[in-house]
Amino acid sequence: MKKVEFVRVKSELCGYGFGKGSKYGFDGVEDIIRERILQGWTYCGYVPIETRGTGDIETMSLVFQLDE
């Protein structure tokens, strides 16, 4: 049987740039994925949950799967 878990991650302001103005990032996402993989989970991708008016992703869920 497979177990599925979602880890919600919210973008954070990380600077200012030209064009759209503010720059946002998902700090710590690589660490979350690495930690889960070391625990035996498989990273399956992400699902956008909330977007900004510019179309950029505000919040996403990382999808992990584990064979039990």
C-alpha cells in the first residue's frame, strides 16, 4: 500500500528586481525534499495552491509517496 503526504510551503520575499518588482523564493524546499528522500519517501512533484495576481505561485504543496 502507498502512503501519500503533502507538505505546504509558502513563498517569502527575498529581494527586489526589475520588471515585476519584488522577488520571492521558496527557502528550504531543497532541504525538505532531501530530508524526506533520506527517510525513504519519493518526491512526486508539487501542486500550486495559491497564486498572486501576477500568476506567480504563492503557496504550493510538495507531494511525497511512501511504499508501506
